[in-house]
Amino acid sequence: MPKLFLNPIGIIRTPHKEPKGTPIQPPAAKGAKGTIEVFEEFVDGLKDLDGFSHITLLFHFHLSPGPLLQVAPFMDTAVHGVFATRAPRRPNPIGLSTVRLAGIDRNILHIEEVDIVDGSPLLDIKPYVPRFDLRDNVRTGWLAARVERLDTTRDDGRFAQ
């Protein structure tokens, strides 16, 4: 299969200057505000985005030192397959985060509840639509007994090496 190349469409700016200490999911990032600078050639793609309260961002884990197929994720000490986690050390280091869209000023998106490290390259934006994105009868695997730890769990630097 041929290699796949992605070009960033923008850059994400946040108060989180390094992975360590960063919230690990948007619900734990209350009060964290940021901006996205969408590159000029993609501004026309923002038409009508202002009608959505939340957007899903696909971004590059640009500080990830490389893939691991098994990891001990932030909310556990046991080792799991990377595809059963949201850890940043992935074969394709792509992050996914649904944030609140607070406003748009031409090519600058103002976002809230952001759990992304400053300077992350933005790969794509999709509108969050509950009817499309929420599911019933969901199983959450090993995380079921640990989700209550979300609000107090931060990146502790374990994936920096």
C-alpha cells in the first residue's frame, strides 16, 4: 500500500505548553481556552461552521516520540493494546478531541475545554452532531471502572520517552 501524507490545515494554540500536566480529555479541561489558526488557503471551508456549538478536531500528536503497541494508559497501571486506549504513542499519532466552539474571527477559531498541547498541527475539523456521534448500549471495556478518575488525571509524562 502506498504511503499516506497529510498536510496540516492549521495550528492549535492552547495554554498547555507541554504534555505533562495537560488534561487528558475535554471534559477534564473546564476553563481551558485556546485558538486555532486555520491557514489562509482553507478559510473558505469554515463557511457555516459558526452554527455549531462543538467541533471535533483531528490533530497530530507532534511531540510523540514514536509508536508503542502496548501501553499503560493514564487512568490505569495495567498494560493494554494501544488501540484499546487513547494514548498518544500510536502507529499514526492522530489525536481526536471534541471541544466547544466559542466563536470564529475570520480564520481564528476560539475554542474551550481544550485538552491539546500548544502548537499541535490541525489535520481536520468536523462538526459535532449528537445524533451522529452518540451511541446507545455502549461498553467501555477496561475504562468502565476508571472513568471517575478523569477530572483528576493529567498527563504525567509517561509517553514522553
